[in-house]
Amino acid sequence: MARLTARKRHFAAAAVSVLALAATIPGCVAMATEDSGTGEHTRDAAKAAHDTSPSPSLSPSASPSAPERVSAEITHESDTPGKAVNLTIDDGPQPIWTQKVLDVLKKYGAKATFCIIGSQAKEYPDLVRKVVAAGHRLCDHSVDHNTEMDKRSDSYQQQQILDARKEIQDAAGPDAKVLYYRAPGGAFTPYSREVAASHGMRPLGWNVDTRDWTNPGTQKILDTAEHELHEGPTVLFHDGGGNRSQTVAALDQFLPWLKSQGYVFGYPKI
Ligand SMILES: [Zn+2]
């Protein structure tokens, strides 16, 4: 029950935080400037005003296998030129829906980036390995999916990001790479982006929120995905957080539609 409550908060927060992300998307500046007080820019300013203490060390461990630092800017672009779509699948793994999403991706030869909740990776490691085995990419989506983690201490944010990374890595195996970090509900902070980037994980935004998590109906999810694709290539779906049958059904129509329109599947640019 507590989880459901937390999730409802997440979705309310997500609606707001998409504006924060929009602030980083060219063409969405007008929309973002209407967002007074909730965007990351505002959060940044507020944080900078009071937070004068040095940040905890952001250096990756001294291990020779520590990943190289990447940009801390939120990425939305595709690494694939031309008409490309970056499918992103959030909030799993989940025993029923992750498998069904994997099946529909395989049906159309589509690749995706899975933003994985650390605690669920720990619970369902086999599913994380299936995601990797199918050639999809991994994204850290924090340990607990606290959509208000941007209001918490630096040490809390660091723990949520790095513990999740370890849980996902432990589940996926040593050869897999966790290449991105997406804050739950888009609740990024400059600090959390820096933690992720310094550990080789590019902060990951989105351009199109299909709002599949509201279960608006398969057709509505499909319409949103198709009509908002002009916003940019990175599209957000979910395999966790509830019954995702509408998501699976929508993907089963969206993926062949994309192919019929000449789109190819890419990954977010690192
Ligand atoms: Zn999420």
C-alpha cells in the first residue's frame, strides 16, 4: 500500500518534472519558462544559494575497472542517425510485464533501454539478465524510486544512485554495463547528474511521455506516441508500476508502425 501511495506521488511529480526536463530540450523553452518554481533550473538556483559545503567525493572508485566519466548533461538524442527512435522502458523488472515487453520487442526486432529499479533488480535478477541477453541497454533508476529524492541530501542521492547501480550490475553480471541514470519522476539535481556522470552513467531524459502508467487505453497510448514523436526520439514506456497490458498492446502496434514509417531503433546518445 505504501508503495502505491509512493507511486501516485511519483506520477504527480512526473507531470511536473517533465517540464523540468523540457527545459533542456530545444524547442521546449517556452513551455519550460512557464514552469515557475518546480523546474530543475529553479531547484539548481535554490540549491546553489544554500549549499556552499563541498560535495562528497564524486570520484569513481580507484578500481581499474571503474567506468570513464561521461557528460552530466541530460541526453535525449539518439546515437543513430536519421529517423531513429529510442525506446525506454521504466520501473521494472516485473515478473509478468517485463517478459511480455521483451517478447513484443523481439517480435519486431526492436531494441530498448530499460531503466531498472535497484530493489527490483535484486528481487528478479533473472529478468535483468534476460534484458541484457536480448541486447537491450541498462539504465539505473535508483534503489527505491523516490520521486522526491531531489529534495533529499547529497548523501541520500548518492546512495540511491550507486547502490542501485551495484544491484543492477550484480544481477546483470560483470560484462554488462549500466550506461545511463534516469532520476525517478525526472527528479534530477545537478549533484545527482554529477554522481551518475562520474560513474559512467549519462543522465537520461525523454521527449515523449506516452503516459502509459495512467492506463488511458491502448489507442490513447498509441496516439500519444505517434503524435508527439516530432518532439524528439526518446519515448517513455513502463514495464512496472501496475498492469501494463495496455503498454504491451500499444507496443504491438507502435513498433510495426514505426518500421512502416521508416524509423529504426537506436539508443540514447551517451
Ligand atoms: Zn520511474
